[in-house]
Amino acid sequence: MVIRNGLGMVAALAAAFSLFAAPAAAQDQASRELQSSFDSAFGTELRAPQTFEAIYETGFERRIAELADGDKGRIGVAAMDLKTGEMITVLGDQLFPMASTSKIAVAATYLEMVEQGHYSLTSEFPLLIPVRSAKYSTDIAPKRKGNYMPAIDLIEIMITRSSNPATDTLLDAVGGPEKVNDWMRRQGINDFSIDRDIATLVRDDGEYDPALWIDPRDSATPEAMVRLLQGLYRGDFLSDESRRVLLGAMSRTVTGKRRIVAYMPDEARVSHKTGSLNNTSSDVGIIEYPDGRAIAVAIYVTGQGTRRNREARIASIARALYDGFEAKARARERNPNWTSAPKNGG
């Protein structure tokens, strides 16, 4: 089931009228920005209050759509049943700031280099610690070298504690953002781009409001992140050992206690990675059921007034996805011919 959203008429009119109230230079800039927001290169349009273009077969789809309503900021959701391949999305093909959720791909790129013999898990690298500098003052934020750490420990703190210096260390080790992007492309995942190291991304954060603006830099679609999680979980992208290292670290994540894990039942196992930047909070991961089934989930929330509100939205959506896919599994057990595909084939 797919829910797509377009820019609402109210938001479009408000943006247009605001041009007339601004000085000439500001009008020109605002006009360019308005035009850019509709750029088809982004693959979809920015939107304000959510409009639904789907006919619902069950309450599951409607519940996710309601929880992901974007009248207070864009919300992107993608989730896949990793046994059946069934997916549900809301703005799943629209770009959102990855923030630290991109660190999964950085770790995967390094682990592939271990498999190829370029490095090992015990290879040591110096932490790259950011040095204070003014916003936008340089293309790449300055960093200094800290203590040396083995790669296995860098991966651990990068994933479990979202260490930015550890991430920049491994990003440098693999050859920079373009090498991570190349790894993703080779896995068949295209709607993903790392454009800056973490020190630069954090230093220059706040240039755009992600609730109102799609910045293609350092962004991905929820669907792309779910495909990444699917391939890692199934062992499509990495060896069994590399897979255990990465998913094991994700299972020990200590950030985001109010996000995916917040409303999960005790018997659910969550392996995830959080992300946070200006006016955006996210969480992506694998949720495993007691019977061995699993779903891959990517939730990106912007706006909503406060970080606490964004986190509450993530937690609610994650639990609704868990319960909804569970209900579908039970229905299939009772009736193997049962289907809940939307009537419009979406």
C-alpha cells in the first residue's frame, strides 16, 4: 500500500502571496526557492496538509496514514514484512534528511573492505574530532586527530552511541562519502546520498527547514533505507560475520529510547539506528517478533513542534506497524488465501 502526497493548495497560495510582501531581492530568491521545491529531479513534490490517494482495504493502512499525517511537518514511513515482502509506505519515495541513520551504510562499506582484505576489524584509526569553526566558513569542517581505536570499537560507538568522530574516522578510512554512495549503488539502492562528513553536516545544520524544504544533500527516501535494512538482514550485501557485527551493534543501540523501542512489547527485539538534526528526528531498524518473523522500518519525522513530539510520533507509528503486520500474519494463518492488497493496486 502506497500513500503519496502533493503540495496543498493552501500552502502554495500562501507561498505565492508571500512573494508580494517581500523586497524585490527577496522576491527573486523566494521565487527561485518556490520553483526549486517543485523540481521534478526530487521525484516528488513537497506538501503541506496530507491528502490521501489510496482506497484502504483494512484499518491498518488507514491507521498508519493517520499517524503519519503531515499537517505539522513532513513524515515519511516505509515498512516491509521481511518474510512476504509486503510493504506499506507514506511519502516513501520522498527525500528526508538521513542525519545519523546514514551511519549504517558507512559501517557496511567498511565491513565490505574488511571482507576484501583491505582492512580488518582490529585495524586502528585516530578519532577525527571536530574543531570549532564558523558555519559555512569552509567546504569541509576542520578536525583534529584524537586517540587511535580499533575499527570494531569505532563501529560499536558509531552505531550504539551515534559517535560523530567515530563516523568521520571510518568515513575517511573508506575513502569519503562518494565511496559509501558507490557501495549503495552497487546494491541497487539509488535514492541515497551522503554529501558531507558528519562534522560539516552538524556544523552547518539549520540552513533549511526540512519540514518545508527538500534538501537532496545527505538524504534518502524511507523506501531506500528499508531496502538497505532488508538486504542486510537477509545477508544479500555482506558476509555472515559482517552482518553479525553490524546488526549486533544495532541491537545494542542506546540512543532513541523514546522512538521505535518506546512502545514495543517486551518480547519484540529491535535493532535500530537513530538520527537527529534541525527540526527532524528519525529511526530505522529491524523489529523481530517472538516467532522469528521480522519487519524493516524507516520513519522520518520533521516539524511537529518539538523533538519530544517527533519522537512520540515515531513511537506510535512503529507500534502500529508492529501490530498491523502481526494482525496480517495471523489472518494469513487462518486463511492462506487471505489478502489485504488495496483495491487500487497501489
